[in-house]
Amino acid sequence: MRFSLLFILLGVFLLNACHSEFMHQETQEIAGAQWHYTDTLNFTFSIPDTNALYNLWVDIDYDDTYPKQNLYMKLHTLFPDGRRIEQVASFDLFDASGKSNGNCSGNTCKVHMLLQSKAFFNQTGDYVLTLEQFNRQETMEGLRSIGFAVEKLKEDRKKG
């Protein structure tokens, strides 16, 4: 009995030692489940520690009738010093057979995807991530909301 309790406590300690924490989570609804080219989503988050590593996550709520396999987004990152970078990312909402890559309930699915693993930031301060849909259609129907989360990892870039 004592050995079992010790084993359980050790397991809980190890899980907490590897645990990370979300320091920012935000979800924005897409009006009428129609994301237009002209509509942008802005997520502002603060980075207090330049030695820390972070995972960046995107959550996408979508209808199971979404007409494409993936969603292209253009991501603009505004740094505290005013510098801005841009990149394009593709998120697979369905696999090649048409099965959702997310968890579905009724006609709505949600996928939790890693945007960047072990990211680090060279400046402390406020960052703004702006997302815009970048598919070949002016309006993408069936997108309900987009979420963004910053997860601070227990490890840092100096120690690894």
C-alpha cells in the first residue's frame, strides 16, 4: 500500500514537472461563420521572458461542411519595436479521405494545431498576431471561430 501511494505521488510530481502553462488564450468569433478577405483577427499577447520557450497554438472551430481540405492563413506578427513579419500557413482541417482532423460534435468540429514549437522571442513586451484568411475565395464559409494560445514551457533556451 505504501509503495503504491509513493508511486502515485511520484507520477503526479513527474507530470507536473513536465507541465507547461498557457499564459495567453483568446478566441474570436467569425460573424455569420463567413470569413472575408477584408476581415482580420488580432491577438495581442505579452512576452515577459526572452529566455523562455513557448509553443504557439491555433484552435479552429468549423462546420463539417467546410468546402476545402485546408485553410490558408496569412499571419502578420508585430514586434514590440515596431518591426513586422509575415508568413503564410496552411492548416489541414480534413484528411485526404474527407475525415475531420478535429473533434466533432454534431455538425461542428474543433481542431487544436501547433503553429510553432519551442518558439522564443528576443524582445519583451507586447506582440500582435494578425490573422487573415488566405484561400482563393473572397469569403470562406463554415469557419466559426479562431483561437490563439501561447504556452510557456518549463524549459528555456539556455538550458534546453
